[in-house]
Amino acid sequence: MPIRPTTHRQSAIVWSRGALFHPDVGFGVSPGHIELISDYRRNFSIFGPYAKLALVMKRLTLLLVCLSLAAFGLQADEVRSEVWDVGFPTPDGQQAFATYLQPAREGSSVDAHGVILVHMLGGQRDDWGTLPLELRKAGYAVMVLQLRGHDKREANATHWSRYEKTEFNAMVGDILGARAWLQKQTKTHVKDIAVVGARFGANLGLKALEADDTLKGCYALSAGFSYRGVKISKDLSEAGGRPVRCVASEKDTYGASCAQKFEEAGASALITPASEKRLNYGTELFQSQPDLSADLLNWLKTVF
């Protein structure tokens, strides 16, 4: 369950595989969507007789956060000062949200490349597991998008399940807004930006290349010729010759078939073996394929 973003609000979000932790505000776990918040009175009113259990779970969460930080060589204070929830405008006049991870580099002002992560339709930004931290550690400025229509805490927002074709295509604006926000930063001078998208998010990423020729490439997980009316041509004309890597599981027959067609059009393709745990689509591939993050990092080196 996502934490509601606010512009430039400092946070301490830490990813663990399959979960999003926020020590100051609480945490969200998938599946189950149990959320603890810092207002203990609200905890008691929500959980009633389970309040003590809730507090124990929060303490266990904080322990897991520390272990996650240690695994990446990060201190809690460091993450607090380098990770923010941000809000920004989109070209079509909407307000979009993301979590921003400043690259792990020393200095008051650094140059870096940027990566925008776009989750699957119906997904959440915490679906990426530890990948945002891995990218940050590798020196990238990372924007983890929360696509419009996916945050239940936005009272006036229309849920994505009620969108029509036009609205699904307009979601490309979330990526374009994130790109503009990244390149306005002063502490980190973001030079070039690539998109990493999962399934529907991959199609959005490819459409973003068509809409913005400053984007340098797209790493497309389980992309298809059409998702909810967001269509990608078989000749991959949207990319305009820029680097595209299409990744799909062999068990995802549609995604694998599309990846092979896109390869014929000039993209590189990676078909991964089927997972016994049936994690074979989009962001799930980072859980079922341990070497996939290394493949992404190697691809990014060829793009920038």
C-alpha cells in the first residue's frame, strides 16, 4: 500500500523484496496490505484488540529496514536525506507523484543519468522490490512513479479501472512530467534519462519515447502490441532508433512473441525461463530472475 506523496516531503522509504517500508509513517506489505501509521490512537481504533500485535509488527518492520539498509551499505540517516516523495505537474494538467532517490555520490552537486520506473497496471511503486536502491547505489537518479488512478488516498482521483482508452494513453504524461522534474533538479544535474517499464508500464515507456525525443531508451518488461488501447507498432517506430530491450518470460507467450517481433524491428530481446513460482510478468521478473537487475544495469551502460 503506497504512502501518499507530498511535494518534497522528506521520507525514509526503503524497499525490501515485495514490500515498501516507511519507518516514520508506517509500512505496506503485499499481499495483505496491512498498514501501520504513526498515530497510535488511530492504530488502536483500527486494530482494536489487535493493537499490541500491530505495534510488535511495526518494531519487526524497523528491524527489517535496518537489515535492508545494511545489505546495501546504507545508513538510515543517509536514506532519509536522499529519498523524497514528490509531486509534479504533467503536460496534460494533472498532478503526478513519485518517489525520488538521489544517486549515491558524494559532493554538493553531481552529474548523473536518470531512470524512471513505471509499474504495471493495477500495481504500485513498491512492486520494484530492491531495484530502486540498486539503481541508486549504481549512481543513477531514480524516479519511481505512482501512476495516476492508482493511489486510493487521492480522494478526487478517478480509479484506473474506470479509465477509457484516451485516459490510458494520457498516462504517458506521468512519465513526461517525471522527466521534466528530474531535469530541473539542482543538487543532481540529470543529463540523460531512460525508462524502465513493466507490462502496461512498458507500453507507456515506449510511447513516451515517441512523445519525447530527449528520452534515451526503454527497458520494456513484458511489453505488448496493445494494452488497454496503448498500442505499439510492430516496427517499433515509436523508439525512433533509440535503444530498446524487451524482456519476457517464455511462459508469457504473448509477451515473448511481442519481444521477438520487436527484436526483428531492431530491439534487443531477452526471453527468460519460466518460473516455478509463476512470477512471469513485468515487475515479477525481478523476483523470479535473480540476474535480471544485472542485465538492466549492463543495458543502461550501453544507453548512456
